[in-house]
Amino acid sequence: MNKHEAILKLNPNIVTIRGEVAYDKDENEVTYDKDAVEALIASEAYKDLRASEYPSIQDQLDMQYWDKINGTNHWETLISQVKTKYPKGQ
């Protein structure tokens, strides 16, 4: 999640952001809690980190197919390693 996404998620009245300044629908400047924005970004960072290490969906499906055929659990092991490396909410 990037900064603009976090600002918009926390402040539904904000419709435009230019640089660090946020505006409502009437182009009035809106003050937002920068600490809350940073906290939300930090709490969601694990998602981007996990996504960067997961194989593509096609590769994951192929792994699951071959795990079923061969009685292995390579897919489960790989996904568990990534989830352990980047725990939710850390």
C-alpha cells in the first residue's frame, strides 16, 4: 500500500491528493493524520513483501497439480516459508 492509498482509505472525504496536500470534493484542503497513514502502511507492508516472493499463480497451480500427482507438498512448504518470513501485520 502506498501513501496515497493509505490516505484515501483512512479519509473517505478526501478525493484528490497533490503532493502531500489532500483535498475534498470542493477542493478544500483537508488535514489528515500522518502518523495514522504511516502506521497503516507499515501494517500492510507484509502483503507487498509476500507478493514479491510468491511464484506466479500459474506456477503455484502447476506446483499444486504435481504435489497431488506425486504425493508431495512443495507448494505448501514454499507458501509457508514466505508467510513465516513476512508475518501478517508486522
